Amino acid sequence: MEFPMIQYKATNVALEGKWQDLVEQKFRTLSKYLKNHTEGTCQVEFEKIVSHQNGNIHRVEANLHCEGKLFRAEATENSFELAIDQVRAELDRELAKSNEKRETLMKKGGRRIKEMLRFGK
């Protein structure tokens, strides 16, 4: 499956095409967790925090809706590029964890069925 279409939102900053291209390139690797799912939406928000002038003032937030679940990641860094990397890493962890749980439940259910067939309980 291809990664879902990404909707972008920008707050206090003009949205540049290079950030959109970077997000699409980085998030494309997450499609390995979504191989069996046909539907999904992803919203990415870029925000420049205007309350101070230096430090971590670039915030990126991503919400991925897939299979009835919400996967959310947020990062605040010195640049949008670093924040995008952190958001992708966090979404990768969340999707891997969810995938692992689903596989564990499938194996557990299979063991129960086999046990019931073997012992008739």
C-alpha cells in the first residue's frame, strides 16, 4: 500500500515545498506497516513558535488515522528538518508496537484454537 495522502497545515510560517517533499520521502518508509490497510489519512502541521526568538521554535505534529486507530507524534526542534526526523521515528515506533501487538494476538488466538482442537476443551 502506498502511504495515505498527506494533508498539510502551516501556522505562523509559509509552507515550503521542500518540507512537503521531505515529509513524503521520510513517511514513505512507514508504508511497510500499512501493507494490509487500504484506508488512512495523515495530517501534518508545521508551526513556528513566535513567543521566543531562538532555541526550539520549529514544531511539527503528525496525526495518522489508520484501521480505526490514531497514531500521533510531535516534535519541537531548531529546524523543521530535525523535527520531521523525530516525528517519523516516533511514528515508526508506534506503528511497530501496534503491529507487534496484532501479531502476538493472532498467534495467541491460533494457539488457543489448536489447544481446543487437541484436548476438546
